[in-house]
Amino acid sequence: MSSASIALNQDSGSSNKLVYIDNIKILLTILVVLHHTVIAYSSSEGWYYTEQTGLMGARIPMTMFVSLNQSFFMGFFFLLAAYFTSSSYARKGASKFIKDRLVRLGIPIVFYSFILSPFISYLVYYFAKGHHITYFQYLSGFDSWIDLGVTWFVAALLLFTLIYAGAKKIFKISFKKPVEVPKTCTILWFAVILGIISFLVRIIFPVGWVLEPVGFQLGHFPQYIALFIVGLLAAKNNWFDKLSDKTYRGLKRATRICLLLFPIFFIIKFNLNTPSSWFSGGFHWEALLYAVWEQCIGISILTTLLIRGKKRWNHSSVLLTKLSRSSFAVYIFHPLVIVGCTLAVRNWAIEPAIKLLVTAPLIVIGSFIFGSLVLLIPGIKKII
């Protein structure tokens, strides 16, 4: 079977010239694991088990890391997923394509919600909260069975691909002429417009508002939807191969400018006593400023990584192949590794920020080892 991943669970490794995409998937998977590990030590909510650091000197870089990640990494997964969707649909046909998506995306969703998530919650309940009851006793009172957790992304991807398959059956869409690859200016204007749209959506659905029980943060979905569509267009018009060095230089410069502008948000927050929620949504100019900044830096990072990957990372090895192959399993199971590791050191009487520095590399390595072991289970490779 060809290479599978978080974003794709599709056939990205079929061509040597696309090896760099598998390597980008490894990088993005590592960022996902680190993202949730940082949240575990920087936030009081949003994760199964947390120990919030009290050091402002640690919270600022943690906030920057989470913000930068959120600006591009999940959207990147949707982009890559879409890039291989049309070719998979054409090769398999509608019925086989839909059946394959339901199996390879649907089963992980059900497994996570009904098996993995309750078990992770039990570990926290038993060890962190000190309720020493059996697992079956815990399940008898468990009432959060539909909890997609990190598989919200898998559910969204399944939804997007089913909509795509339905649209292909109903509509006949064709392009008489190839659509030219966007230039730097076009890409940046796309990011600005996407930021404005995100701001408008966040007036009603601010960042942090979650659509239960599927776990969708609708405030981020304008980017996810837009990049899924861009991925389809990119595959149709071979945009990835056509992105130029000039575009790379222009967007690398834009990324640096956006990074330099990030401290402005701290100045606004602390000097003007602005509530943090005003950056997340609502009809506030701070929310508009942040949404536009977020999309500009996110789209810039994403595109520069694509171009750099094509130029510098288009090679493989036995290790890289194994890491790429296990990336989808890592995505599904990394919450178990994070919670297990953070619970194991919960009684270590040191600052949580230092715990983060110690545990983060162990969690990343442990997640990939665990993911690789999961793939050894008979039949699992047919799903993930």
C-alpha cells in the first residue's frame, strides 16, 4: 500500500518527485504533537490533563508557538489532502473512493471516540484526580461517548471529501484553460481576504467556540475550506511544481515581517488592557487585525515550506519512509502518549515549563515509536 498520512490517508508516495510532501507530513506531524504538549503545560483548559506554567517568560514563547502553528499547520493538512483527492477519485471511481474514505477515515473516528478517548479520560480520572476505581466502573458512569478529540480533523476531511464526491457526481466542472500559478502578490491578497472572511465568521463563532459533538472550531474553518479548494486547483493545474524561487523569496520576506509584528498584540493587550477574547472574535478591530495577520503569516509559511521542501527535502531514507508511514497512527495515538508522559511526571516538583523542555522530545519520539508498533497489528495497515 502507498504512503498514508494524517492529512491524506491517500496515495502521496506514488511518485519520486513528491517525496518532499511525505517529509513535510513528518514535520507537520511533529508540530501537532508538540502543539498539544505545549498546550498541556501552558493552558488550564483544552486538553485532557494540564499543568499551567506561572512564568510569564515561558507563557509568551508558548503562546507564540501555538499561534504560529495554528496559523498554518491544520490548513496545510487540508491542502495536501485535497491535492491527492482528485487523482484518487479518478483512479478508484465514485463508489470505491467513497467506500475507501469511509473505512480509512470513519473507523479511526469511531475508534477514538468510543475506545481511546474514554481510556485517556480514565487515566486522568484515576491518577490525576485520585479516584481509584476500575475502568469498567468508570465506564458505567461515562457520558461523553461522542468525543472526537483530535479526530475532528479526520471527520472534517471525511465531510469535505464526501462533498467533493457528491459534487463530482452532480456537476460537470472543467477548465478550458489551465489556471496560472498564483504570484506572490496574489497569494498575499488571498491571505488578506481570507483573514477578513475569518474575522466575519468569528463575530459569531469566535476562536475557542466548538461545535459539539464533532469538535469543529468554526472560527478556523474559512481557512480549512479555502485551502481544500486550493489543493484541488493546485492538483488540476500542477501548481506545486510551478511555484517559483521568486515567490519563495517574497513570501519568506512576508513571513519575517509578520513575525516582527507579533509583539504588537502583546502591546495592545497589556498597554491598552485589551481582553484576550477580543483577539479571538466578536466585532472588535483587534479581532480583525489578528485574523488578517494570522492568515498572512500562515499562508506565507505554508507556501514557503512547499517551495523549500521541493528544492531541499525531496529525498528519502529508510527512517523517513517509516516515519511518514506511521504519521497517521501518530496523529491518532499521540494524545495517549502525551497524557501518559505528563501524568508520569505529575509529582515532579519543578516548574511546568521545565517539564515541557524535558518531556517534549520524549513525547515526540515515543509517539512515533508507538505509532510504528500500532502498524504491526494485523489488518491495521489497511485502515491507517
